[in-house]
Amino acid sequence: GAVVSQHPSRVICKSGTSVKIECRSLDFQATTMFWYRQFPKQSLMLMATSNEGSKATYEQGVEKDKFLINHASLTLSTLTVTSAHPEDSSFYICSARRDFPEQFFGPGTRLTVL
Amino acid sequence: EDKVVQSPLSLVVHEGDTVTLNCSYEVTNFRSLLWYKQEKKAPTFLFMLTSSGIEKKSGRLSSILDKKELFSILNITATQTGDSAVYLCAVCNNAGNMLTFGGGTRLMVKP
């Protein structure tokens, strides 16, 4: 149990386009999901906390208008990178919390913006 | 602000060696400390520690927490090449939902 999926696993897009990443908890309901960003050889940096049915809580320095998060149901959260630029290229990982405080991570999405 | 520091940053050992990875933390209203292993993709959960002095063990991996010294160690005995990964330590406080991650220790096990 406790499987989290992400889609797509990899995306390459042109600068200026928007990219949507989905995060799903497959076998449990997650009231809280988290979005992280990871640069090469660095640790995970929390971007935002997403609660079902309410607005996401963004960490300091993360632009909420650029990284739109929607937690539509207890099993789905989406992250949309709007008007992506090369500096947004990164590895984006979501996690879902089943039993506090343990989190289960998705496989990640590698975004490359040309 | 919660803070997690891991050491060493990287480590190269040979198969069969034993390694100890360190994690120190500063957190307000500590609740738990978690260890993750990250290979090519997402981190996978290893241990969650909430009480001092109680060793958690899973095969060749074990971990223990010292809440007085604000420290945890992850031991790996008889290392194998498959243990090569980044090991992440994270702490959680009572107040928030989030995990604060350390910078990770990159372990490479050579045949």
C-alpha cells in the first residue's frame, strides 16, 4: 500500500508554455500533499503544502502565481508551472501524507524548459 | 527556523564495509525524525524515529535517535553496491505538516 504516482515522468517544453504535473495517491486518501523541487545533487526543497479543498500554502520565495497548485480531491493534486522558463528546469517531486508525519513520495517529474 | 545538517556530504566505501551517516537537527517542538533513501528517483522511506535510545532495525540498516544531543545516526553494515544512494534525513515538528530535509549524504559503494 501507500503508492503515489506522478504524471508525466518527464516533460520537455519550450520557454513560455505551461506545464501541468499530476500527483495521485493510488491506494489511500491523502488530505495533505506536498510539492518539492530538487536541483541536481541537492536535497528536496519544499515548495508548497496542498490541502484538499483549500488553497495551497507556499513556502517563502515560491511564486504562487507561477506555480499553481490545485488539490481537487483526496487522491489528486496538480502543479502547473505557468509560462515556464529555463530556470524552472528541475526535478519536481510530490508526496502524500497518509499517517502523520510519514510521507510517501511519487517518482518525480523531470522538467526541461528549452 | 528548523534546520537539519547531515554529514558527511559524500562517502565512498567498498563492499562489506560498515558506514555511519549522521544527522543533527534544530527544531522547535520536535515530533519525529525520518530517514529516506533516494536512488535515481523519489525517496523511499526507511525509518521513523520518535523516541530516544530505541534502535530501529531493518536488515543491514539500523538507526537510533538521541533527543538530548539532537542527533541521529543511520548505520549500514556489510554494505553492498545496491546501497549506493543519497540518504536523506528529515525532521517534523508538532506544529506543522511539513518535513525539513537535510542536504543528504551521497554514499557510493564500490565492488
